[in-house]
Amino acid sequence: MLTTRQFKCMLEKHKLFLLPVRFQSTSNWISHFANTLDMPENKSENRAKIESFWEGALKDIYEETLMYDNNDVVHSPDECVDPETRKIKVPKSEFVKTYKNSVFSLLDCYRYENNDAQTLESLQREIEDLTLNFSEDSIYKTSPNIMVMLTKNNLPSAKEFLRGKYLMDKEYPGRMTIYAESRSGDSLETSGSELSDEENKNLRCVLSESDKSLLVELGEHSIECLLVHTLGHLFNLENIVSLASLVDRIERNVRDYASSSTLYYNSRVCNLSMDAVDKGTKASKTRAYPFGTALVEFLVSRGLLRLVTYNVDLLNFSDDSGPKTVVKNVVKKGHNYYRSSLVYAECLFNPALLPIKLNLPMVFPPKDWEPHKPEQKRYAKANIIFYFKNREVGDIAKPLNKQSIPLTFDDGSPISKSEIYASVFSSIFKLIEIYDGFGVVRIAIRAHFEENIPGPLQPLKEELLEEALSECIKPSSGEIDISNLPVKSLSSTSRKYPKNITVPRKSGNISLRPFLVADTETIINKNSQHVPYAVGVMVVNPGIPVSRRERIDTYFSEDYSSRIFPTFEERSCQMLKSFIFRVAAITRQNRSAKTIYFHNLGRFDGIFLLKHLALYHPNYTVTPLMRDNRLYEVAVYSKKRLLFTFRDSLHLLPGKLDDLAKNLCPELGSKGSISYEDVRLESLSIMKESLLEYMEQDILLLGGIMQSFQDIYYKAYQADIVNKLTIASLALSLFREKYYDYNKHRIHIPNQNEDTFIRRGYYGGHTDAYLPYGTNLYYYDVNSLYPFVMKEFSMPGGTPVWHSDLEYMTLDNMFGFIEAYVECPKSIKKPFLPYRDNKDGTLIFPTGTFVGVYYSEELKYARDIGYTIIPICGYLFEEMESPFKDYINSLFESRSNAKKKGNNALSFVYKLLMNSLYGRFGINPQSTKTEMCNKSKRDRIFRRPEFIDDVFLREDLYMVSYLTNPGKGPSYWDPPKNSAVQLAAAITAGSRIYMYKYISREDCLYTDTDSIVLGNPLPEEDVSSSVLGKFKLEDKILEGFFLAPKCYSYTTEESDGNKKVYKYKGPGRNVITPEWYKEQYADPSQSLIKKVTYQFRPDWKELSVKKKESTTTLRTLSNSKRIPFFNEKGKYVSTDPLDINDLSSLNYIGTKLLESFKRKTAILEKENSALSQKLQKLEQERGIIAQRRVEEGNNTEDNNTLEQNNAKRAEDNINGDLLDPDTMPRDKKPP
């Protein structure tokens, strides 16, 4: 083992080599030094010990070589720099400190002042005077000595150097000799007379003709000033830099400076900026750097630089199209290989002569930054929005006009302020008449301009404001009617999103990519936190079946020396470091393997990895993908290059590891078991073999599961699962690529207003408990309820059309999502339509009156079973044949064939894909997003109202949570791709319609989305275990207790004895017993307090997983969904629906429409009542007439007279006289 002193001596020997390496990552530096000591990377134990020693020694070296002078002495500028020689008289660190102090003290003077534009401009000039900006004058003034070295009269200038020609140097391969143009009177000639004929023949121009035209735009010594400027950037802290960096920086500076000159814009030279060079040479393996390469040789010829080459790597130049350098790639030329990454430029002058280059604080944009543009007339318009408030209705936002108010004519000339004022004044009075009785909360004015105006609009000064107001109140001429002026549409700067789901482009041949699988095992420390003690990783290659002979790299905390790492947490940390380094090495060797799967990364393993990467790997950029406290992915970058990503296999294959293994890879065995209570810190070393064996089996199973899934999916659909994060996105991708007919079944993507409205009508499944107890029951479950509805039911298609008033349309002619007034009579004991409680969001099915948004088809169904429905407003779609028919038919048929063949793995995959599609369309755009960022971005998010929480991780690294899509407007709208909430809402509504026929039966005790518990069996035609949409009998129940939704227990009769099934939603599910259900049924009002232990509770504030104990109350009687009913003996026998009366969600327009509907209904009822009374009166009068005439007929004795009277009565009857007494002759009217 080397001592620290010996180690430092070795460093001093290699000091020249190590200088450029100091700014690389610690791990890269150690890896290089390990190779020099013949320490192979796979000897992890020895390597870990040496790494820990090196890291400690490296800290000392950093402190010695990079730490600046820390004393607080502040010098004045005159004390720092000699005014005549411009030489720095004090250490550069103090000079930099003085500069910073001067600038910030200047800023402090103006910090709390109300500064106007002129003050800020003068302040900016002062800061610029303190800072040595780039300009030819400042370079001459601040760096005279270097300029003298570069601009010698007897030597060619840099400009002449670039106009010359070059030969490749035979003595130093990779270098070149440049022959500059020489002066001959007013013309220039290339000096090369001493060359042989063959050498003259091989001369090549340094610059191409297009590049030479750039030189015309540059001054006599502009290039020399640019070189000093570039050297000031690169050599301020170090006296040696990578040659590739120097060449690249010079090239860009020269091109950018030329492209920014005014003369250059007027020239006809094109494609000469570095961006154009980059774009034009994408297909080329090398990139041309003619300016950078030649000017490096110029600096070498002036004695300012020396090129130092390590090993045998050489700088390569191509002589066919000007000098080039290969920055990163290794190339072959002749019998030699060249690589420029190990060639360095060493500074041979005093770096103190260079100007200081720092980031300049900007408080006011300098006038000379942009060319002056003549003021142009801009078209402008504005919107005025009034916010009203009323006790009954609440807040209402109402625009003053239906369209914007033009402020200018089409040509940009302004409209008179008095004309605008008169128009606005008139519109305000009209609006107030409509909203009489409402209070005005606030008024917002939004202005729109044809061209963006930089910065915020400046308020008018007081005298200008008075002048504008006086102009407004002048009488208008009346010649212009602003309301009739056409309003010009302006291009929106907001984001644009596709209006329809599209068919993706067909990709070419896809080859399966390898991936890694990993797992961690933890132990609970004294703080009740889980700390990893073992971690392992395995590579899974496509086409090579996973077997027990696979190599699994495992790391165990107790393998690390307790002398070097005295605490368990330190050993665990070092273990995770070794794991990260191993993953980086694997992905570096196999660049197509970038994905590492953990099962339950989002709630367990990923939390440890995220914290470890953030705290102990500052050279990596860690980007987590996190929504609603669910971690989907952790991507690790080196600068902008992706190294690897950790992903959660649970999002692709939801289910327990053991169950998945039984379906997808039964040949690998089952999941192992260990006694977690026996795993303690003191027993880790003893149990090492069994613990690692348990972890390796988990890794092996996960590898087999993912490989089987990848292989099945690829054979069926020629796609790789590694490209998708979740099973829902995988199903959506399959549907779009294979089954989606864009022309026939176009699926609309809702905008913000559409999504917000329709989402109010997106409810879940129907879950209710009707009867608490039963015996000899039947538990049925629908075969794939949602896929069945997706196949058989029509779907909303086309672009939705908004209807603010549905008063004159009939419900039968509507198809879409409608806000409606609903009345459910109390006679319906099992209501059909859902209602979401505003207080806690509980979904209930009540009686009473309420307003909600519903799918039109469920409103029609509700009307047919006795509901009163009054549509108010909504989005109407075209009724479209289901676009999912082919998708569902194909997958269901494939699954049936797989089941017949006994292929459980294939059957499981098809079922998963079939059931996972619908939910992807209903993904909520509003969620909690968590990301890692620096302090600057954290401060910006903190000031926004969407901010939720933040966690400080280390210096300049925070984990911030905030709300996405807060609903403020289009500029905040950033929805998930390919979301179509109308489809998800229609599917769930169709499912409720389909199930209600069975739920409404009197013998239905319980329902949960796609299942029912009945007292009698279903008809045979409704039952099948293999037909889509039919019921299969899950269990015959001997005795069952159904106390509340998601809270039930029942006993079934099995061949091997009775089976008890019980379910309880909530934290108490792990402590509940079957006996508790019986006790609760006997006395539903009782509650039981139990202690609950959460073994794995994520703590996102601390980025840890904890074991947590708490108490919970077990109860069932909450009255939140239905009201329990007790008989006269006090026995719990059934439930009744809640009755509500809630019209609070109606807006002002909805209230007016509802009142109109009610008025019309009242008029119709009144008319109906009047007609009924008149009809009743007529019937009574008819009865009196008939009775009298019968009596007259009985009293007469003349049969002829009776016959005549009967004939006459028959005639009168035919003429209708008896039907209306008012039309009868006066002598025949009844008294």
C-alpha cells in the first residue's frame, strides 16, 4: 500500500499529464490510474480499498492545486494592475475577487431604488467599464504584450497566414507547414520559392474560396484580437488545454465574429457559420476546422504555444479539402492511427497577461447589441373580461364582446381613442343589463400584437396618461363603427398540438435489444429505515434463454472493510457505488443495452438509487420521470449523453413476481423465501450465502419474465417492449400501428376546454353493497367487460361541437357529453346515474335532484327507467362505429387459441394487452410532477402557484414537486400525447349501462364494476367462461357478509374444504379477520382500533423507505354511499340510497336555461290540468243528458213517438250535438 507522501510524489512526476485530467470525473481519473498500476477492474475487493485511499488523497491534491487564496484582503484596481504595463501585481484569485466585489457593490447601490430605463442604462455602462469586453480597442489596451508578439511587422499577419498554402510535415506526421502570403508592393505572393517542384505541386490552399471571402469582412488584426480573446477563455486557470478544444473554440469564434458583422450580412457569402458547417457535414466522419487548425500553427510559430503529444497518438490532417482534425474518432492513415484527444496545447507565455473573461451581469440591454430598425406599424387588438360574482351562482368570467376589440386598422394605423372608448362604453352597458344584480369582482384586459414586444409594457407617465384620458372622453365622430370592423387573426405563440390521433410511421426491421435486470435487498436500521445490504445485476440477451448458469454480479455490504468504512451505512453506500460503476461499465461495453429493470422500482428500489445518485455521483445528471409520487424511470446522463436508465418492470407487467413467473417462465422455479425477522445486522455475514441465493433467484426470475415477454411480443407484433415504459403505452402503440384506421375512425384529441368539460363526465365503475348478508349465493364476473364494451358499443367520433343551449333539441338526437339537470325518484331503490360528492370526491348513486355531465347514452337509459332529464349544454360528437373492433377481436381470438394449446404465457400477454388500452385514453393531464433541478430553476418554480414542495439534496440540487396543467389557460396546457378522454368516459358509461340490468335485480346483494353477487343463478344464455361479455361463475357462496363497498367476506365450498375469502379496502387489510365481519354485521355501529405496521412506506421528503407503525380504526357504517336500514328489531337488513339536492354546479347560463325549462314544464302542466278539467266537465254533462232522455223514454206511452225520438237522438248523435251542449238548440238544452 502506498503512503500519501509516496502517492503525491508519483503525482508530481506525472504532473504534466494530470493537469488536463483534473477537471474530469474522479471515477475516470481513478480508472486511468488503476490501469497504470495493473489493477484490473473486476477485482472489486482490492479495487474498493485502493479507490477509497485514492479518493482521500485526491481531496488533498484538489485543495493544494485548485484552491485560491482565501484571505479577505481586497485591493483597489490600481494596486492590482500596473497602469503602464498592464501586468497583474497580485495573485489572479485576488484580482478576480476584487472585480467581483466592485461589480456587486455597484449593483447593491441600485438594488432598492426605483430605477428607470436611463438609470439602468448608465449603470450598465459602469459595469461594462469595469469589465474587459471583447473589442479590438480593449484587447490592444489590456493585452499589449501579447499583441506585440502576434503583430510583428517583419512577419506575416494571421490574415496573410490564412491566405497561404500548406504542406503536410514529413518529420511530424499530423502536423503541417504553412507558407503565408508575402508582401510585394500592394499585392501578396505566396512565399514558397525555396520549395522543390514536387513540393510546389503538393501545396494546398489553407482556406477554400468561400472561407477566403470571410477574410474580407475582418480588419487588419481582427483575427489576432480574436485569438487573444479565445486564449483568455481557455488559459485563465490552466496553462495546458486539449488541442481539440482550442481548435474548436478558435474556429467558432472566427466564424461567429464574421457572421455578426454588418458588412457580412450585406455580402452574398452563405453557409459560413459553424451551424451551417455542422449541418452540412453530418454524414462525414470528420469535420473541417480550417481556421482553427491553421491558427494553432500560427500561435505555435509565434512562440505562444507548444503542442504536446502523449503516447503515439497523432494529429491527423486530410489534404483533399483543407486541413481537418478528428476530435474524438480514431482513424487510420497509411500504417498509422491518429487520435487528437490526447494532444494538448501548452501555454508558453505568462497567463497573467491575458484579459479576464467572466460572465457579465446585465441590467440593461446595450443599444449596440441589435441593429437599429425603423419603427413599424403593428396591428393590435384587445379583449376585456369581466369577472362577476353572485351568491347563488358563484364566479363567472364573461368577455365584453364575442370577438376582440380592434385597436388599429389593418394597416396598423391607430383608431381614435374616443371611438374605442365609445364602443367599449356601449358594450359595458349591454353586459350590465344581462348580469343585473351581480357584483363585478375584477376586470382583465389582454392586448394582442402582430409582432411580439420585448419585455413588459411600460406604464404611461402621469402627463401622458392625462392626455390619453382626455382624448378618450372627447365626443366620437360616429364615422367608424368598431363593432363592424373585421378583426384580424394573429398567429398564436402558444404550443400547437395534433387534433387527432395519428398512425405512426412504419419503422424498418427492428432488432431486439439486450437489457439488464437487477434487485436490491434491505435491512431495517435503528431509525426504522430500509438500507440496502445486497444488490445484483444480470445481463439478458435476446435469443439466449435465461438459465441458472447465468452470471449475476452481486455486491454485499459486509464484503467491504469495516476499518475503511466503519458504519453499515458507509458500507452500503460503497456497495451501491460499485453497483453503479459496474452498470456503467456494462452499458459502455454494450451500447445497445441501456435499460435496467427492477420489479417495484417506483416504490422501493428506485428511491435508494435516486438518493444515492444525487448525493454521491455529482458528475452524473439524474433525470427522474415521476408522476403522482410514482417513479417510472431514472435516466442517468453524462452531460447530454444518456448512459443508462433504471425502469420499473411492474409498469409493464403488473403482478407479483411469483405469479408472473408461473405464467411466463415456470421452468425457472418459484420465488424463494427468507425469514425477514432473522435478517439483522449482526447476522448478515453469517447468512450471506442464503441471502445472496434468495436475491439471485429473484433476479433470475425477473430476467426470465422480461425475456419471455419480449420474445412473445416480438414474434406477434415485430416490436420491442424495451421502447415503452408501461403496458398501457405498449397497448396504445400496438393499436395505432396495427389496427387504427385513421380515415374511417378518426379519433379526436380534445383541447383544454373540451378535456376539462368531458372529464367531469368520466366516472369509474359502479360499486355498491345493497344487502349485508346472504346464504347460498352466486358470485359472477364478466369476461373482459371493458373490452366487450369497446367492441360492441358505438363511440364518439369526429370533432366535437359546443352547444351552449340544448333547449330546442331532443335528447334522442344528441350524442356526446351533456351537462344535464337530473331528477331521480325515490321509488328507484338502486339508482343508475353516478354523482361525485364535491366534499371528498366520493362516487355515489343517489336519488334527488342534481346537475352533472354525463354521456348521452346513459342519460337516455336513465330517462327510460324513470329519471327526469333536462339537457342544458354540452359537446356533441358524431356517432361512430367502434374503432376497437378489430383490436379486441384479434386479441381475444389469439388468447382463446393460446388457451386451447395450453400456452398460459401467451394467453396472459394477450389478456394484459386487451385490458390495458382503454385507460390510456383517459390519462389525467393534471398530475403532480417531480423533477431534480438547480437552485435557479427551483426558485422559478417556487414563485409559481403550482409549487407543492421541495427537498434540498446537495449544493445546487433540489427535488421539486409541482402541479402540471393547473387549468389557467392554453399557455399552461401540456397534455399527455394521444389522450382522448371521450373514449374512456364512453367506455365506462357503457359498462355501467350493461351491468345495470343485473344490478337492478331484487336479489343483487353486491356489485363491483364487472362483478355481481346474486341470490339466484343467472339464465344459462348469460353464462359462459369463454365468450366475451358473458358472465362466468367465480364462486358458489355458502355464507357471505357484504358490509360496504370493497368490504366483504364469504365462505365457499371447495373439494378440499371450505375456502374463506375476505377483502377490506384501507390500511387495516393486513390485521382484519373473518370473525370481524360477523361481529360487525351484528353491530354495524361498532369500531375497532388496531395497530398497523407498514413494512415499506416511502418517504419522498427524505428519499427513504421506512417501517412505520400507526393505529387505524376499522369500521363499516359511514353513510357515505348508502344509508343502512334496520328492521323493527334493530337488525341490519338492507340499505337505501342517499337523497341529495345539489344545483351548485350550474353556471349563470345553466340557471337561466333550467328556469326556462321549468317555466315551460309548468305551462304544459297547467294546460294539461285545464284540459283534464274540461274533459271531466264534458263527461259529467254527457252523463246528465243521457240520463234525462232515458227517463223521458220510459214515461211516454206512444211507441211511435219513442221510435221517432230514438231516430232523432241517433241523428243528433251523428251530428255531434250531444258532445257539445253549447251547440244544441235552446229548447233541447238541459236545465
